[in-house]
Amino acid sequence: MTEQVHAKQMKPICRDCGAALTSDDIAIYRKLVFREAKEYLCMTCLADDLGVPRKRLEDIAAYYHRTGFCSLFVQYT
Ligand SMILES: [Zn+2]
């Protein structure tokens, strides 16, 4: 049973570097780039892409976690 579950679950990975993504990586990508995205970048690649320091994206994620304003950030893993 567990094997089937694993096969079905697509582990989200970064489109650029193939790193495993956290829920924050996905949330920040959806928030900043495209809400309906099916492929994502990790925060490092996204920061690169946007030309901003990675810390900036981490700050944004932390902000949304703190405020709870954005539904994309409700669950913390
Ligand atoms: Zn990446």
C-alpha cells in the first residue's frame, strides 16, 4: 500500500536545480510569480530569477506566516 502511495505522490522539485521544494518555496512562487503554477522554482533559483537576495524571499514568507494574511502560507512544514 505504501509503495502505491509513493508512486502516486509527485514530489515537487525545483524546475531549475531539481532541489526538493518546501511548502514555502511553492507558496512564495505562487504568490510572486503565478498563482496557478504547476512547476516551481526553489527560493534560491527564484531569487536569482528575480534578481533579489534569497533573504528577501525568506522575509516575505516569514511575514505571511506571521500575519496569516495569505491562505497560501497557512500550513507550516
Ligand atoms: Zn532551484
